[in-house]
Amino acid sequence: MEHDPGTDTVEYEGDDLEALSTMHRYREWIVNHFEPYLTGEAVEIGAGIGNIAHHIAPHVRSLLLVEPSSRLVETMEIKFSENDNIAITRWDFDGFVNDTAGEVFDCVILVNILEHIEDDENALKECRRILRRDGKLLILVPALPFLFSDLDSKHGHFRRYARGDLMRKVRDANFDIVYSSYFDMLGIVPWYLLNTLGGAVKFDPRLMSVYDKIFVPITRWIESRISPPIGKNLIVVGYCGARSMDDAATRHDRRTDG
């Protein structure tokens, strides 16, 4: 696939992704939640510089990375030049789904993408259309509307999600929800102090590195033992086919235990 997003597209430089690139433990933790549902031919829409893709690729047969920024596409082409199961294409979300036939993929992965899309309900329906029967939609989004900050606005977020609202939208797109969870309880306080109250509009790489080394292992250990009642993010997994909620939950628990 080839696509020129056009001259009106703002070229995303990805500086925040570079600042977050040291958070290996955080990304592994996210993908650990997804792992029981990763299979077959997958697509990650809004892949950035491939931070998440690096962890996803070993669990799927093939992985298509979709990204509208030419600079970030070039970065990924270098990063994944020796990965035979990874392909990369330059598209925005609408262009990609509009050019994609129905029932093409086994997994659609959206990590911190849905909040950037104004008509998120239609976006979810388009994800449903391009998934095969028994396909999976894997979502991570920012949670808790009261945490909305200048940093959210700067990065083009239309919203932070309430759990019930996100689950309703996923169900309305004709998915069966087989897993949902808050994610990163301990991240609420620093986000609220630094960003919501403090007005920070950039990620500090040093603070991100410290959080990844010290707080992520602690939070992950806690959340592997209790269902987090609240969190800075939300994870939702939807199925296209009707499968047992109990079966999916059993597989998830077996493979994500701390």
C-alpha cells in the first residue's frame, strides 16, 4: 500500500516517543496484557517509531505497521529492516481503513490512538469491519477524564476515557468484550501533579526512566494480584466472534500473572 497523506497533514516529529523510548518495562507490561490475544496477521495503527511493535512481533505471524508521519516511517524502516514478518506503510487512520477490504486481519492494535480520533465510534466500527471472524481488537487508551491536561491537548487528544463509556462504544461497534482493566494505578498521582495541576507539556526522559525502573515493577506486581479499581490507562480487548468470557479470562490470567 502507498499513500500520500497530502500537504495539509501536520508532520509529526515524534519527540515525545523518543523521550518514552527508554520505558522498556512499561511497554512489556502493556503487551503482556495483550499477549493471550495476539495471533495471525496483525496490524498496529499509529505505530509511531515501533516501540510497541518490537514487543508484538514475536507473537504474531505477520505485523503491518501503519503510521502517517514520513519521518517515523523512515525510523521504523531502519529499525525493522531485518524483521521478515514486519511490513510498514504510510497512512493516516481514515485513509488506511477506507482502502482496506473487510475481514483482512486477525488482530487490530490501537495503543494510545483512539483518543486522537474525533469520531471514535465510527473508528471502532471500521476496525470491526477489517477484522476476520474471531478477530481481536486490542486497545489501550488514557483513562479518567479528571486527569485531562495541557499535555493531552498538545498531543491532540479529544478525551480521556471513562471505563463505562469506552466499553459501551466497543460493544456498540459489535464486539464482545472479553477483557477490560484499568492499568497503572500508581501513575495517577504523578500525572495529576505534573501534568493536570503542574501544566507540563513535555515528557521528562529522566523521570520516565526512573518511573520505568522503580515504579513499573512495583505497580505491575500489585496489579497482577488484585484487579486495579482505578488506573491512569484502560485496556479493553474485543472479539468479533462469540467466545467464552470465562475461557478468555482463564487464558489471560494464566499468561499475565506478575
